[in-house]
Amino acid sequence: MYAYTIKNLTTNNLMKYNNTPYAIKSVNHFKNLFFVFLLACLLGCNNSEKKGIATVVPESKANLILNTAIKACESQLEIAVPKLTDLTKHPRLIETNEKAWKEVPNGRLVWTSGFYPGVLWYMYDLTQNERWKTEAIKRTEVFEDFKTITEHHDIGFMMFPAYGNGYIIGKKEEYKDILLASAASLASRFNPNVGTIKSWSNKMHPRWQQHITIIDNMLNLELLFWAAKHGGDQKFYDIAVKHAETTMKNHFRNDYTSWHVLEYDSITGQVLNKHTKQGYADNSRWSRGQAWGIYGYTLVYRETKDKKFLDFAKKITDKYLSLLPEDYVPCWDFDVQENPKEEKDASAAAVVASALLELSGYMDNQADKERYFNAAIKMLTSLSSDAYSGVGKADSFLLHSTGAKSLGHEIDVALIYADYYYIEALSRLKHMTSNNLTDE
């Protein structure tokens, strides 16, 4: 019998986009991940799950070996990559009961184009197999011209998973100028009257006539923070902070759940409407929207060290965790999850799992540290299980995501961004130091 306790999870141990890939002190990575996945066994016990405290792990549970999930992902890429040869397209989804990725053109309005090269960069990070670096470079460099996109906010999603990870993981210093240009394009959409970056154009979404900001935009702030630290204008940092402050003030209900879409008066900054595009209803709690908020405010704290953002990240995280079902993978909208026929959204779970691994490292309180860490492990354990894994069923890492049920598409499918945040979470786990888990 063994017991494992989480020790000293600090910001130095976790994935951060600083001067090195993750500010790594890592040694004996595979042994460390083995111990990490043993913790997943704890979470089958409701009492220890509620408290977030590590307890005794039976030796018989040791079959959750450290590299199982990584090997599964690599085997899936070995199947998928030879099929994905058209560099003018990228994989976006696998339809229900299909096996192969449906590819879409790498258009300037297609927000998901950066996730596939990002997946490849993380696989290179996890394995150091040059094959994946070569594939990542090939898939990244086909959309350099996207650095001039000013039509929408999604340039952050499109460029940072690809070029950002290429710069950080792949040491591709020539990507720096592309990222700086991309940040300038994103910053051009900031409206100082409102205090946020405009997400969508009104031509694309005619329901709203003025300044639209969506909760998803929080993740694009990473591009601005990175640029400000790497030779870009100081205004990039200032815009990112102001956007986070305004969103924190206006985008969340009193119970710390999030709206999806806010429409502001572009002159006065007054909030005109609070709506949804992908949730069940304007007043419902869209699960991936809450996930974007958790991830976004965790990264904002990372970059600013302003405690108000950490406190807010905790509050919206605690609300999200309180709404989860037993397997920690939410329904696509929390307000319909009591209906067992409603579809799950594995992408939301992947986003939050990745965020919680980082957030746990910012906790001064050991109980909070362990609670968030254990919640992340529970999410990854569910996602890696046969219930959600694509292994043997499709070419993706994960199944059972829901992109936009309210719009009638991407319902109970595999999604490329679910795979991206899942493999990012695995990478973050691997880069935790062996000192974080000690046998007692």
C-alpha cells in the first residue's frame, strides 16, 4: 500500500510561457507522471474527493502507468497524420460514429486552424521525437499571412497554439516577429471607450449591432501578454489587463457563472445586452464558457501577479466544480444536464483540467492546492477512460464534445481543440517536478 501527498506545487513547477518552455526543474518525468496518475484512483472515493486530500492507494491500482495517456495520443497521431496531407486544410471535427477527421480550409475566419499544429508541438514536447517537430513546423508555417487578421479576435487562438508553441517548445526564434505582428493585429480591435477587445464583426453576427465581446476572448490575452514581454509595445499588456478587468466586472453573474456574449455601446461603454451564441439560452450556464473564464483568469494572474485575478479565478472555478456530474465531464450546458439525453462536452473538461493544473500551483493553502490538483486528475482520468477516449474508435484523442448544439452543429463529436487542451494538460503534468509527489 502507498500514500502520496502533493508537495510544493509552485509557479516554477508548472507550464508558463516565459523564457523557457515551462520554467522546468523537471527530473525523472515518467516516474513523476506515474505517481500523478496513481492519485486518480483516490478520486473514486467520494469522501476524499470532496476534501481534496490524498489518501491510501492500493498497489493493485498501479496499472495506471505514467505514460499510458501519452502513448495513446501518439498512437492516434500515427494513424491520423498520414491521412492529413492537404496543407490548405486542417482537422476540425470527427462526426458522430465516423472515424476520420473532417478537414476545413485554413481561412482567415476559421478560428480553429492553430490547434492541430499546437497538438503536434505538444507531442514533440512530450516525446522529443523529431518527426512531430517536423510535422508541427510544416503545419504551422502555412498560415504566416494570418498575422494581419483584424476581422475578429480569434487571431490569438489561431496563432499562439501554433507559432507560440513553436517559439517556446520548438525554439523557433524566427516566429517572434510573426507573433508580435499578430499581437498588434489583435490589439487594433481594442475599444478604450468600452475597455475590451471587440470579438466579432457585426457583419458576421448581425444579431448584435455594436461592440461585441465574448468570454472566449479571455484566452487571446495570452498573445498580448507574451508580446509585451518579448519586445512588443507596453500597450499590449495594458490592453490585456483592461480587458480582463472589464470582463470580470460585466461578464459574470452574482453566482460567478458567465454569460457568453455581451454587447456594449461602442461610444459610452454601457452594457446593452447579455446573450449567448452557443449556450442553451441567454440566461443559461454554458459549460465551455465557464471553462474559458477559468483558464483565462488563471493566465491573467500568471502574467500580472495581481491577487484580484487569482481570487476571481478561484471563485469561478469553485462554482464550476460545484456544478459537475460525478465523472467531472460536464454537459454542454449546466442548465440542461439533469436530462440524461443531453450531450456532454469533453472540450470543456479538457480546458479546465489544463487550467486547474496551473491554478493549483498558485495556491498558498495546501487544501486548495490539493483540491484543484485532484479535480484536474479526476477530469483527465475520465477523459482518458474508454467512455471518452477515441482510441480504437476514431482518429482523435477524445470523443463526446459539443461545439454549438444551439446552432445545430458539432453535437457529440470529436473536436480538435478538445484534443489540444487535453494534450496540453498532459504536458503540464509531465513538467511538474518529481519533488511535488513524495511517498510517505
